[in-house]
Amino acid sequence: MATGSHDPIHATIHKTSFTAPRRRHSAFTELDVDGLEPTATSFTDNDRFDTDTELAEDSIAPQSSRFTTLPRLFLLTLLLVIAIPLLCDTQLLGRPGTSVIGAKAGVIRDRKHKRADTDTDVCSRFSAQSALVNGTVYLYGGHATTEPGQQDNQWTNDFLTVDLSKSWDISSPAIKGLPQPSGPPAVANGFLWNSYDSLFLYGGIFQDTPAVEPAPYSLWEYQIKGSKWVEHKSPKTSAGNNSEDANQPVQQAGEGAGISIPELGRGYFFAGHLDHFTTPGWSIQTARLYLKALLEFTFPGYTNNAVEDLKGGKPAGADGAFRNITQGGIQDTAKFPNRADGALVYVPGFGADGILLSIGGGTNESFSQMNVIDVFDIASSTWYKQSTSGKYPSLRVNPCAVAASAPDGSSTNVHVYGGQNLIPYGQQIQYDDMWILSVPSFTWIEVDTDGQSVPPARVGHTCNIWDGQIVVVGGYTGPDLSCDTGFYVFSATNLTWQNNFNALSGGNPQNQQIAQQKDPQGLSGSYGYQVPVAVQKVIGGSANGGATITAPAQAATQGPFATGKPVTYTITDSNGAVVTQTGTATVVNSGNNKGGGGPNIAAIVAGVVAGFFAVLAVYLGFCIWVYRRQLTLYKNHVAMSQRAAVGGPNEKSGFLASSLEGSSGLRTESTDQSSGAGATSSRATGANSNTGRNGHNSDMPPLPPGVFPPVGGNSTTNSSSEDLMSGAEPSFVGVLMNPRRSLRVINRD
């Protein structure tokens, strides 16, 4: 276990292949289904023989000529040995047995006495397996102590629930003990996968004090509707993308990172280790083996085209389908280390089926990075690395992590709580801090909990999110705290620890945000969640989303964050007005388990085409306006030029005339475009008519060619080379081809 209850021995590998352990077989296996157990008393062969002898002596007649007493006793004993196990529940040779009459699908019912319900009154509970289905948290196994300082017999097969459909105080949570099953083993630090109607117990560590020999691995399924356990014996792997070969026995690993994705119908267990507390026949002298494989389990009835046997939309059978992924991208390289005790989080979008984030973990000698996150693209079965920004958490193992989606899906905020530092061994330090990794910006944000009633630092706790509230159950708090209540609630919106769980009304069975409820890929547990102010300050937007940072702060060079986008939704208020809009949701087909989240090519093309025609329409309208203005000016110029030619010396040529009032009289100039570019006619009136070569007053300094003095109060500069189309009537095509030239002409008005 991560708290150092036994000394781990370090070993590393670059690729993990599961190998078949030697399996022990027994004639009878006890399978408890409805909480019933046999009550027959165990007895030895000698006891059985003596009892049979007494029965024979009381009931058998004196010896006949054909049979002696000894053969009769032998025959009676043989009949009892055969009949008793078949007709009733008993124990034979010290092994539990059940009736096999009417057994179906590996489920055997015990009908005599109900097994004891799980005791909910404990001193502490940690390293349990948990799952959240439709507002109910299921907890199985793990460690439980009944008194302070208890060091042995901590492993249990306790089975209990926490009801999140009602509000409760952390001092009196809505917990219920279920019957302790007799089939599934008492393990800790495994994982409880869940679909929408079943739980699946994978992996885990067997008890070390006193030591219990691990059993051969079986996948145990708890069917929620029927309240019964089903054993799937000796599961084997299937071949698939970036995976090991088919028909390899599935080993039972412990202390890995697990995640359930009921939206896709799959569960994952990443890394962990194998040793003599997980694997039958493993020598205590053999080093612990840390892993980096990703074990995928496709739930019964779901499809997965990455599995060879399920290609073409074929659903998994009653036993599901395992795939051992060991060759996904950087997975089989030295920069992808073996590890245990991390956390795994699912984030929709950025690929057809979403992504997984691996957070924390390590071995007994080193830690995994927190400033660089390993990212698994589910659709391509490939691992990548993504750098983060901002101050990041201390290196740690055994944190818990959950994800909450913004109402519009523009950001997914991963909450990471607690954990511990195991180095140096024997001096573990537990943490009580809360961090947020905001995706897709990949920015770490430390939550400020100063002044709050923060729970004691812990490790080995479980976290689930529902109604936007993180429910923390159990955890090891170190040797200083005698007992721990074990139930805490954190508001993911307000970023505060609170004294109760507040059940909300109106959510769907998956507890998705309102705008995401029509999309099977919408993240569950986020109903009622809003983006915290501390996160808004970093990624932009509002409580409803609208993040302005929609890509990693440390740019992605490859993988889903370089090519994909989050699945986004439109948020409206009660009146139907759009509150925030960041995109359109890509709805997946739940039957084929194919998601969406990449760029919508059709929408992009349509947007580009529409934008082009909008710009074109504006340009054409502008050109029409310029053309009409220039045509009007041209006609006015022609009329005024004609009047100037016949109107005498006092006639002026409007804005085309330039006048300069001198000390010796008035001089008038006009530029006549009718005679060609640059043609100038000058007329002088008053006492002085001396002009220069360009019609300037001889007393004035000459102006540069083509530049004329101002007209009256107008300050326009005329050009002899760019003047009213050089005598030609303007055309619309000319305006289209050279709008700047036409615009300069009309601006002289």
C-alpha cells in the first residue's frame, strides 16, 4: 500500500507483458449472490467417517449372506459424499460449497441465511475502490479499522453506498451498508469500473498483516438492478491497436490509476505494480515490478473499433473485452517512466473519443512530473506529453482527481486534492492542498483555502463529483490522528470546504450541465457547476464559460491539443437569449461510441465563403458610391468649363478655379482638363495682368509644376496628372480597378 505498510522493492521495465500465473483449481467455489451464506458445520474426514458409522449401526439390519457390514458402510458413505454437496449447502473437506442445481451464468444463489451487512461504524477507512452511478457512490473493500492504532486485519470486503440524491451533513452522511459478498476478494488499491448498470472490480492488493495468498484473478461484476455478483473467470486479452497479442491472461495489478467512462462504455487502469501481494506464486524474494501499461476494458454490449475482435461495430460479449496497450506513441520510450499511485482523468473533446490525463504517481525512489502531463488520445491509442504553465503542485503519489466542465464546455477544470510524499521511506508527508489544472490552457491554479475548515491531510481517499460538489470519502491521515469521520464536501464552484452536501434538483441521470444533456459525451457530475472566479482570472470568460484562452499556454507541437478543440455548447437564459456561445456541440452516437470534438470542416468552409461574399458586397457598394460621386463631378466640370469659355472675365470655374488675391489686383487660373492633362489657361483682371509662364503673378515665387494656389477658402491640392479622368467620362469598371484614384478626385470637392 502507498502508506508503507510493506516495504516495496524497486524494479523497472520498458514494456510490460502480462504472463499467466499457475492457477489453483478446486472442486467447489463459494459464490454469494444475495447476501446468503451456508451454515453447515465444517468437519474432517475422520469425523465424517465416524458419523456415518454410527448411522449405519443404528439403521442397517444384521449382516446378510451377500453383504458384510463393511461393504454396506462403504456404500452408504459413498452415497453421502456424492449426494450431500448436490442437494444442500455444506462444507466438504473444509472447503465451502454451494448447491449447483439451477445455477446459471456463473451465478450461484445461497438461500439459507443472509450474510451480515457492512458495518458503517468504523474508526477509519482508506484505500477502498469507489464508483458513482446515477447519484449513488459505491465503495468496496479497502482498509477499515475499528479502533485507534489497529495494525492488522485491516483488509475488508465491505460494500456500502453513499446517497447523493438527498442532502446530508458531513457528521451524518447518507451511508448504507450492503451485504458483504463472499465471492469477490478483500482487496485494496484496485479499481471499481462502472457502466450505467454494472460495477466491475479490477485489481487490488491482498492483505499483508497477516499475509494472505493472492487468489487467481477473476473479474467480478456487480449487477446493480439485480443486486448480485457475477464471476468472470480467467479473463484474457484481445489484440488491438498499439497492444499486446491476444489470449494473454489478465494479471491483477495494484496501486494503479483507474477511470470509468460510461459514455464510451470503457474503463481504464494505468500502470501500478505486480508483487507477491497481487500475483499467486510470486516469490517474496522477487522484486516488485512497476508498470506503464494501460489496461482497457470494454464493457459488455459496447463497441470499440480499436479492439481487433470488435471491429466493424461488433459489441463486446458478456465477459467484455480486455486490451493491454503498451506501444502507444511515447509509451515504450525511456521518457515515459514506470509508475504507480497516480490519478487518471477523462476530458471530452480534442479527439473523436476524448483524452485521458495522467497526474502524479511514482515509485519508491522517484516521482512523475507535475509540470509535464502525459496525455492519452483514446481514438488513436497514443500517448503524448503536454507542458503546463503556472506554479505547479509538489511532487506526490496517491492524490485524488475529478473533472468539472464549464456550462458551455469551453474549459474543463481538473481538481487535484491531497496525496503524499513517500521519500524518504518511513517519513511520509500527507498533503491537504487543492489544485486546479484548467484545460485546454493547461494552467495550474492553487486554491486559496486560508481561513477555511480544511480536512486533515490525507492519502488513499476517494473523490467523486456530483452536483458540482466533490465528495471525499476516507483516507489515511497519518499516525497522529486516532480516528477520522471520513466524509467531506468541497464546492468546486465556490472553492470552499462546506459542512454538508446540497443535493440539487433538475439534473439528468448523468448529472450533466443543462446545455450538454443532449450530448452523450457531455461530462457527468458537472450539473450546477460554474467556473470559479479564480479560474476566470486566468483563462478569461465568465461563470458560464466563454474562456478566451482556448489553447495550451505552452504551445502543443503534436497530439490532440495541437489539432483538436473542446466540445462546446451554446448557453441561453430563461428568456432564450444567448448568454455565451463558443461553438457547436458534436453529438456522438452512443451505439457506436464515436465521439466528436475536432474542427467542423463544413462549418469552417461555410463561414469563409459567407465572409468573402459579405466583404465583396461592401466593396461593391463602396465602388458604386464613388462612381456616382465622380460622375456627378465630371458632369458639373463639363458644364462649368463650357460656361467659362463664353461667360467673360468675371466667370469663375467653381472648385476647379484657383484665385490669389494680390496687392495689384485679382488673378484667376483654371485647369482645363478638356485640352489634356496638365493644360492650363490663365486670365488676368484688374490693373496688373503680368503673369509668369504658368499663369502665376510675376511678383509671387513660382510654384512647382502641377501645384496651384488655394481657391477662395478651400484648401485643396490639384494634380495636373490625376484630374477627372483626364477628359474621359468615368466608368464603373475604372472605379473597381482603381478606387483610390477616383477617391482622390472626389475628395477635392
